[in-house]
Amino acid sequence: MLLDAIHMGVSPLLMASRWVRNRLSPPVLILLYHRVTRLEHDPQLLAVSPENFRAQMRYLKENFALARLDDDWERIPKPAVVVTFDDGYADNALEALPILEELQVPATFFVATELLGSGREFWWDDVERLLLTERTYPPALELQINGAAKRWDTAMPQQRARCYQELLPLLRRELPQQREDHLDKLRSWAGAGKEGRATHRSLSGEELRTLAASPQVTLGAHTVTHSSLSTLPASHQREEIAASRARLEELTGKKAEVFSYPFGTRRDYTGATVSVCRELGFARTCSAFPGQWRAGTDVQQLPRQVVRDWDLATFKKQLSRFWIS
């Protein structure tokens, strides 16, 4: 790890001080995954191939203490790793779970509930489907967003790629119904329906129950509509959070005592959101900004490190960066 630090431009003295700190106050590193599958196009970089995922999990199993999100971390005598997944893609049950069970690696799955069993795609994937897949497109797209007229040229692939990149953050800041209205207009414009691609669908009810039944799995809530909670009034935030938990428990018969904020940056939730999670009694809540858990960390704002489709050598280097961040 010292050589890794030097290669990353971290001074050996700083590396040594952080190593000592890790020994005196063992941290927990929470990893954030979304998908385990192969995709021809993955503009959000959410998918890790099954081969890379298996290699990553085997490396963790052989080299680190593996903890569950609901364990008592203060009793763990050395640095530990926790594996988590956000959103609730079908491949979580179909491709990630068999690897986790094969290697006996525990993981927490945070599931947004609106699309469970629908065969539909999450809204950001729907935007990709409607703008970036092969079809005949109109020459321009016009939408009214937040009271402002927006127009994009869409005749050429590079124009649609630009539209995609600019439209996603605008929709992320919209209220759920407004976003769905925009998507309806986008579907009509593209000549496409609501039914999504099988490769991008949410979990079915049976797949969710398969996940929940695994001894390796902890189930967590992730809102209903996967909206940026900071865009919603506090009462609406509470509804999103509480209703997603209730739906998961109804479908699985298992308690959902942990939660993660959709998107998870500090801009995507507020102090009111944190208070709601605390009042609803969640044992731990995950964010998605870098860092580690240590004794004294706010358990309603746990940092996580996003994992991409890295081969084993790259994964090892990234872990070294994560531990000293």
C-alpha cells in the first residue's frame, strides 16, 4: 500500500499516519454498486461485468473483514468492508446474488419500489432508451421545464447525446409527477411506449423475495420514485421514504431497517431528510459521497465509495485510494 500511495502522489508520511489511524480507530469502507451485468451501452457507468464482480468479491473475501450494514461495527477489531447496491435492478437477483452466495459475501440491497414488477426502466434509463438507441428521430425536441422553454437539435447522434447529458440533471431536479409528464412527452416525441428493455428492468416481486430470502442479504429502502429528496417538501420526503419501506416489508415479510438517499450527494438531501430518517427509526442511512465510517460518524449520513467496472488490478488500486481518502 505504501508503493500505491507513492504512485498516487500521496506522501509516505501521510500514508503512514493514516495507516496508524486506521489501526487505532478501525474504519469501515462502504462500497456502492448498482448493477452486475454486461451492457452494450452504459453511459452512466453503472454496470460491473460478472467476471469483474466475482474477482472483486473474491479479493475482498480473501483480504478484508466483511461486515453487514446492520452489524455492530465498533466491535470489529480491524478495517472492514461493506458491500451495498442501490436502485433494485433485476440483475441484482439474477447475476449479483449467485456470486455473493457462491463466495459467501454479505450485501445490502436498497430498492426503489415504484417500478417493482412493472417491466419498466428507471427514469434515467428511459431517457437513454428514448434518445440514444437506434430509431428514427424528429429533428428537434422542445420541452417546458421549470417554466422555461428548452430546445435541442436531435437529427444527429452527437446532438442527441448532448440533449441526453443536459436533460438528465434537469429532470433530476423535477418533482416526480412533473418528471413523468416530461417523459410522456419524450415517449410521444420518440414514438415509443412505456415498456422498457428487458436488460434494464426493475426487480419483479418474485426476484425481490429471492433477494430478501438469502442469508447474505440485508434489504433497505430507497424511496418510491427515486427522486432527489432535496427537491421535495419535508412531508413528501416522509411519504417517499416511509412508503418505500412499507412496500418492501409488505412484499417480503422482512424488516427494512436501513435506507439510502437516491443519488446520495449532499445536494440530494437536506437536514430535514436526515431528521425524517432518524424519526422513522432507520438504524443506518447511506449517502454517496466519498469517505469512511469511523466511531462518531453520523449513522444517518454514511459515506460510500462508488465502484465501476474495474478489472482486479484497477480495483486494488482504487481500494488503496479509498482507504487513505
